[in-house]
Amino acid sequence: MQVQTGLILLTDGEKITGLVPNGSDLSGYTEVDLAGKYIMPGLINMHVHLAGNGKP
């Protein structure tokens, strides 16, 4: 993964619906400034123990 700049994330309030270049028409959307922040969609649990790690 690499940090991407100059993009606008579109959502329906709960789900990501699109990713468009900065300067696109945003009619009907509410703007939230996330400058200096990271978007990590789908991140649910950063601490998990999975079975079957290959160790006896």
C-alpha cells in the first residue's frame, strides 16, 4: 500500500461509493476535511489470534 493524495472519497454515509480526483463535482455531498488523516476501510480488529499458525 502507498499513500495516495489528490483524491476524494465518496460515501453514502456508511459505505465507500467512489474515489474521484480532487476538483470533481461534489454536488449533493457533504465535505469533511480529512487532511493529515489515514483512511483504513474494513479495519475491524487489529488484535486477533488465528488458529493454524503452523506451530504445533
